[in-house]
Amino acid sequence: MDKLDDAIRTVRELDEADDQSPLAKVHPLAKLVTALVFAVLVTSVPKYRLDLCFAMGVWLYGYAVFFRLSPGECLRRLWGLFLLLFFVGITNPILDRKVLFVMGRVNVTSGMISMLSLFLKGALTLFSAWFLAVSCGMLNILSALKAVHVPQVLLNVIYLIYRYLTLLLEEASRVFTAYRLRAPGQRGLHFSVWGSLVGSMLLRSMDRAETVYQSMELRGYQPEYAFTDSTPWNGTSSLYLILCLISMALLRFIPIFSFLGSLVMN
């Protein structure tokens, strides 16, 4: 129950995110391009170049601090995905045992480095996507995608899935609340009612989704105008995009951490 309510609150907070963000004056397309370029630059880092991964992490942390975004909130909401990233690369130290250097009494292998690099690149990409969501909002992201001529059908599918996801979560919350009221003192759901509860939840959510869509049509919903962005491109958006792209490129292609390390060693 608490997890369902928390998920519903998260979706509603994302709907209102753009109005509360310091990035509200920046055009959604500029924020989308920044997030996509950052993801491309991070994922293109060679698997043994931890210095470049840390450099991109420093950029993202500075971005979050400057625009008052919360990395801790991202960790709290998406901790399951971060855990999955860890397990994705956990076999690398087993398969790749070439020793690169010795740290104290520990042999650091190339598999350890590649595992850490994979985790960092995935984590930074997740942080970037979360920051885009909380600073832009779903409707503004869709309007930015429309500006780059993403097919309207695809935008409609994404939008309706996003909207109906909230309905599904709300119906699940109601069904589980009703079950707990009828089975006081019982922890969790008994396996004998799993099928009936899931079926009931699916039918209720489909019925409500149809009602909501009819209401949208009665209020004049037209897919081709649903994602039209009224925010004009301004000088702030241009400055934001130029500064972000230049700073990311400098940290990605200039090995600043390696240079500083060589200075310290000398």
C-alpha cells in the first residue's frame, strides 16, 4: 500500500515538476538535447577509462547543485535500477582476470575496472534521465520530441500509457485497500486470491480508462494539438544549451583527472 501511494505521488510530482524547477524558463527541447548528448557521451567512454567517468560525474553533480536538483531523491526512487546495474556487471571480474596494478595487497584486475565503469555509466545515465523528468515534465518532454518530428502515433502511445499508468496504480491501491479491510491482521496477499485480484484490478482499470478517454474526447482532446509547446525558444535556452554542450565536451574529451594525477605523481 505504502509503495503504491508513493508511486502515485511520484507520478503526480512529475506532472508538476516543470513549474517548480529553476529550469522552467529553459525550452524543453534544450533540456532534452542536453540529456541525450550527455547519455551518448557517457556511454561512449571506453570501459577502462574511469577518469572520464568520474569527470562526467563531476559535471552532472555540478549541474544538479547549480539547478537545485536532488541526486538523493533519484537514488530513493530508482534504487532497484541501480541495484540491477550492479548485478549486470558482476561477472566481469570473474571473466576478465588480467591484473592491471596492485593496490596494497589487492590485485586490481581489468574486470574490476570494467565492472565499475559499467556501473558508473549506467548510474550517470539514470541520473540524467531523472533530472530531465523532474525539470521538464512528461508533457514538455513529448512536446520536445514532437519538435524533432517524432511520429505522432508514437507520442500518443507514450502519453496514454503514462496517463493510464496512474489509473492502474490508483485501482491497485483501491483493490488492495479493500482486501486489507476484509482480511484484518493478515500480512500481504494470500496466494489463493492473486489471480482474482489481478483480474479484478485489470478489468476495473480498463473500464475507468475507457471512461477517462471518452471524457477527454468530450472536452475536445485532439492528439495533434495535445503536445504543442507554448514556450518560445529564448536567449536563456540558447545560452543553457551552448554552455552545457561545451562543458560536457571538454570533460569528455580532455582527460583532466589523468592530467591532475600525473602532476601529483611528479
